[in-house]
Amino acid sequence: SQQGEEDPQALSIQEGENATMNCSYKTSINNLQWYRQNSGRGLVHLILIRSNEREKHSGRLRVTLDTSKKSSSLLITASRAADTASYFCATGGGANSKLTFGKGITLSVRP
Amino acid sequence: DTAVSQTPKYLVTQMGNDKSIKCEQNLGHDTMYWYKQDSKKFLKIMFSYNNKELIINETVPNRFSPKSPDKAHLNLHINSLELGDSAVYFCASSLGTGAEKLFFGSGTQLSVL
């Protein structure tokens, strides 16, 4: 069954604005990951946050994790047209476990 | 230098046919995966292999048979194709068994007519 649920399903913003995407999950996790998928391409790993971490940064990306609320958010600052893509959160349970993906969020950044 | 490559990129075939998709990774990873992405972009894991050993086998019809001749290759053979098999199939790999930081291929779009 599906683990992560992203919110909103679609987001349209102007270039230069920040984009915030949320993910909620149901069971306990070892880590939570965010991936990007450009149209017609494979997924690209963006960032991983472990269950004992609360916040992580990578370039223009900021991820938070609240295990008490079973939720995570991905913030993309100063968005660019090239950030237009689908974004997926995925939850992992550790060794020999599977990575379960949410339905994805479609982000459109208008130039 | 493509890290995870899968072939073919497009596969159009008739119902009832048998087809294969090949995947190779040059990252030295120990674990490889097959994922299926449906028309609504929902990704579901099908299989996972670690060093040629099957470690995850989701509820997939036994018409789907993965084969890993070595840890750099994971192929997917599908027998008696059905309309519902139409989807994009992604191969992926990761360093360990913890499914952390997966590297994905560019996908195989399978259309069953």
C-alpha cells in the first residue's frame, strides 16, 4: 500500500518565488527521501533525511522532518524555470526494506 | 557515461506476446530494483536484487520474471503481455540494501495493444 502522500498535488509559482511541498506518511520510518522527475525521464535523488534528524539543507533545498506528526516538507528557494518537474517523497525502513513512493507533486515554475 | 541504462526506451507490442527489458549499472552498486510507474505517475516496487539474490518480491503476477546474471545487470521478462501491463518500467540501483539514494534509469515505456 502507498506510504507517502504529497500535498498539494500541483503547484504553480513565478520564477524567484519559494516552493513548499509537503509529505505525510503512515508508519514508522528509517529515512525519508525526496526525488525529482523531469518529464519523460527517470527519477533523480535530491536529499535524504534520517528519522533522528529534524532539518537538512542542500543548496536551494531545505527538508524538514517531524516524526511525531509523520510529515516532511521540501522547500525550494528562489525557484527557477528548470525546477519545473514532479517531486516525490519516499519512505524507507532500513536494511532489506523497500522504498515506498508517494503520488508526487507537479511543480510548474513560470518564467 | 550513463550510470543506469535500460533498453529499449520504447516497447510497443501486441497482447499475448513475450518481451524483455534489460538493465545495466556501472556504479558498482550491490542492489538493483524494478519499479512500475502507471499513467498517474504512481511508482510501485516490483522486485529487488542484492548481489544476484532476490530480496524483495512484491505481489506481482508470475508472468513477470526478473533475472540477475551478475550484480551489474537485472533484466525483466514479461510473458503473455496484457493491456494492463502498459506502463513505464524503471530500473534503479543503490549501494546497500537499505534502499537509500536510488539511481534510476531513464525508463522503458511499454505499450500493449
